[in-house]
Amino acid sequence: MGCLCILFIIVVAFGMLLFAVYDNSSHPKLPYFGVESASLNSLTMNGSRLSGEWNINLTFTNPNNGWNEASYNTICVSILYNNEHNPSLLASTQLAPFSKKDDATVLKQVQFKMDLHDAEIERSFSCGAVNFEIEMSTSVRFTGAFDFRKDYSLKVLCNPLTIKLSPGSSKWALAQGLTCQTTTTSG
């Protein structure tokens, strides 16, 4: 009778462990995104014509621990001028797909070249601070225990991305780090 009781306890404990692993891997948390740093270099203004190079460091964090791997595919990143009425697209690029194991953060550098005519942006630059926003769209696949897979299409919005003129220099840099908002578009 004692051996049967111990066997029952072992089977129940093993079943609870399997359920915990399955439950953890089948309900992944959405990744977190952020802007760690951003700078606008080689900015030239000639009338209403602006040109420069953006260097932006984005963070991708998989908050899941245990058995979930996040694979990011089709990552499109855009930077927009954040005016009051209608954001204007300045530049867009795609990042190479990548994967990251559980509970890890990845830093990705994004570079844009900007060359445009816009009198409103020029006026904002003359004030010493300009608001932009970053939009990202990506599909992410979580894989976990028991060959579990879950796909999400995500839209990520990072704003306001405030770029300020550094005192005593011609360098424009991010005023402070930024955490982005994420919404699912399907999945």
C-alpha cells in the first residue's frame, strides 16, 4: 500500500510539472521594445531642405522564461516626423530576421539617411528640440515545449522620440530612453 501511495504522488507531481511546462510555453508574453539611444548626425539645413543620418539603437526583449524562443521576422522600421496633424514618413528600412531565447534582450542598430524638403521640420529644428516617432511592424513566432508554436503580427509605436541639440555642439541626440507600446494586429 505504501509503494502505491508513493507511486501515485510521483505520477501526480510529474503530471503537475508537465502541465506547468505546457501552460508556461503555450501562453507567451508579448515582447517589449524600446529606444536606448538615437542621434541625428551630419544634419545640414539649406532653406527647407534637410539631410542627415540617423543612428538608432532599438531593444527587443523576450520576457518569457523557461522554454520560449522568440523569432522575429519581416521587421520593418520607419521614422516619422511627429507633427500635430499628420505624421510624415521620413525614412524606412528592414532589419534582418533573428531569434532569441527566453528572458533576453537584443540590441539592434538601425541607420537611416534622411533627405527631404519640409519647412515645418526646419522650424522645429530652429527651436532646439524636435519630436519624431518610430513605427515598427514585425511578425514574431514563439516556439516552446511540446513543439508549441504561436505567431503574432505586431505593431510597435515609439513616441515621442524627442531629439535635442546637445549644448555646445552640432549633435542632435535622444533626450531620454523610451519604452514603446505594442499592439497585436493578428494572431
